[in-house]
Amino acid sequence: MKRHATSFLTTWKASATRKPLIIRGARQVGKTWVMKEFGRSQYEQCAYVNFESNAALKTLFTTDFNIRRILTAIQIEAGVTVEPGNTLIILDEIQEAPGALTSLKYFQENAPEYHVISAGSLLGVALNNHTSFPVGKVDFLDMYPLDFTEFLEAMNETALVDLVKKHDWELIKTFKSRYIELLKQYYYVGGMPEPVSVFIKRKDFKEVRQIQQRILNAYEQDFSKHAPNAIVPRIRMLWNAIPSQLAKENRKFIYGLIKEGARAKEYELAMSWLIDCGLIHKVNNVSKPAIPLKAYEDFGAFKLFLVDVGLLAAMAELDAGSLLEGNAMFEEFKGALTEQYVLQQLVALKEGSIHYWSPGNARSEIDFLVQIAGNVIPIEVKAAENLKAKSLQVYHQKYNPVTAIRTSMADFRKEEWMINLPLYAIREIFRLAVLK
């Protein structure tokens, strides 16, 4: 399974200023697989240690940060002789061993010849609990579920990926039905590696859903195992409320819909915990669509999205038939699923923070705003081929952006002030905006 992260890791290995690397991401997005596969393909050997399952080494860093002593313990546990440049040291679930994160500073300062990669599903939680952190001594890589391009490549549809990269819009029209079919499959399967792998092998939607449910159950277990007991019930309530919140026409998150009378202060810690775990994405409204967007964030108005579109479909108990064949009862939720998909692709592009625009005194709303090459680009999301863009027109008349994006199932079309970008080509948004 080809992942974009591999290109980053290859560059990291060759860098003259390489530092120990921390890979962040939600549980089961593929961090461990990427590290091991990179070690297998790019190094003579790999020294792998998982601190969550290895009780013996959890106290390794509590005595001191003597790198020779630490390396000796890793060698004994992994059963390999660690050689600089030839061995990849992998420290998995690093937040589970007190002091392990701090040790990366000493690897960087005292033993930079060693190649060290670490990862953790709850790193964000650990760091916000005042864990000592080696600021400036490490590199970072954020991992997410497979985006649609990675999904197509995993499905052996590389030719379709290449067409989009070449912007051959006329030829893309010829294969439009194939793109849409695969996109609907992605809405259901999502980008979590295990469901994708099973779907590639057997095309069994029922088995995919069983695996997704298992992943969701594992997340629920994490709530009880790792979160403070006092906020576990609120984490569960907030987490389970997200599908219904997104199903609303106005997807702004409303605390009162979790529980009658609920207030922000009751759920802020629960929300922060889920964000730190990488399980949800928070998209804030902006009071003004200006540079920099973060300076105009409205913290009282936001939308919450899940880590993965397939998991959203699973939580909503959306059956394959409704999604793939179309169903009148599904029409209302289609917009939520499409917006989740677009957000997920934008997040995977790692081009800065994402916001939306919804002025309090108007009915207009722009689904997403992104900052590209010093410009604010509005994005309106349409679930079908509907080419009406009333909110986008209102926004354009008021702020006159260099370009505006409407993404839908319709074909690519470039107008004087707007580009219609097919949903299956959303990854090209930054290249097109710059070309404009």
C-alpha cells in the first residue's frame, strides 16, 4: 500500500540536518506499518520496540538518558545490533514510557548518527499533560487515513490518478463514471488501512463494516483506558453526537443537541481530548475572511468532523446500497458525508489551517476557507452535480477573491471568477489556485 508519508521519510533519511522523527496520528491510520515498511525497504535492519506492549522497557528512561545504555537495552529487546545509518530504530507508542520523548533530545545532541523514528496514537494527550518535550530537537510527520489518491493507487487505479495530476479534463470526462463509482466506494470504505486492505482483496462491504465497527469499539475502549475518568462519559456523548450534528443543514456544532441544557464548559475538555488523539477535526468560523485566517477565528462557532469518512458512514449505520445505488432517504445525509470527505482531503494536504465563513446576520455560508499563496480561497461543496452557487456568488461580490472553488460531481469548468473542480480531483485545489 503506497502512502504519501514514504516520500517524506525518504527525504528525511537523506537530510544532512536529520533529527529524530515523531509521527503523529490517530490509532490505526497506518503509522506502525509505514515505519516498519520503511525500515524493511530502506535499511539493512530494523530495531523495533513498542512501549505499550513492552512492560520491561517502560522504565528504561527513568534512570538517566545515557544513549549507550539505552541502545544496549534496545538491541537486547529487538535482537539486532544497531549500526549507525544501517539500522532504523523505531520507538512505537513512545508516550507510554516516561522520559522516552525527552530522550530524543539526547539522541539528537549526542548521537545524531543514529536514525530514530517514533510514533504514538496519544501523543497529543501526553504533550498536553505537561510531558517534557524536546523542543527544536525533533522533526514531525502527521499521518492521516488514506486520502482518495492513495485509495485509488491501492485499488490499482494509478492511470486515473495520473490523468488528474496532468489536468487532462477532457479525457477525465470519458472516465467520469469510473471516478464517481470509486469515490462512492471510498465514502463507504474510507481511508483506514485495514478496511481498505480487506476491500481490495474481497470487495466485501459487509466485512469492511465489521472492521470499521471494530475500530470504533477500540476507540471507545481507549476513552475508558486513557482519558480521565471524570470526562469519559462526556467524551462518549460528544463523539456519538457528531454524525447527527453533521446531518443538520447548518453543520455548526451545538452543545445543546448533545444533551438538553449542555454548556461549552462541560464539554471543552472532552473535545480537546478527542482533538489531541486525532479522532476529530475542529473547523472554526471566521469573523472576516482575511489574511491570516487564524487571526479572525470565531471560537464560539465551529464544526466537528471525524478522522475518516468511512467511520462516519459506519457510525451513521449507512448501508452500502443506499450510498452506492442512491436512495431518497440518503439525500439528506449525502451533504454531510461529502463535506466530511472534502475536509479529510484538505487536512491530508497539510497546507495550513482550515476554516469556514458563516456571517451571523446572513443565510450565506462558505463550507471551507483555505489560505493559499497569500490568498484566501473559498470552497463551496456540492454533493451532486448541482451547479448553483448562491453563497459563493454572495462571497465573491463582497470580497472579490482571486478565485473561488465549487467542488461537485460535475465536470471541470473554469469561469472568470470560479473553478468547478470535480470532487474526485479535490487534491488539485492548491495547484489550480496557484496557477490562477
